[in-house]
Amino acid sequence: MEGPNIIYRVAFGALTALAERGPSTWHPTAPGTAGILSPS
């Protein structure tokens, strides 16, 4: 039974992908996570 667990799986997958890219690719120029999630 998936339930809300799929949401956490997707979120964890996205965070893992960001972590693998490295902090050097993050650009937190906007409040919140908008800057981090924007492609550089």
C-alpha cells in the first residue's frame, strides 16, 4: 500500500539528486528553495 509514502519517496529522490550534483551547483538567490531548485 503506497499511500502518502510515494510523496516522501519522490521528495527524497529529488533531494538525493540535488545532493549528488554538489553544493557548487546550488544558487539560493531567491527566498526559500526557489533559487536552489532553479536550473543553472
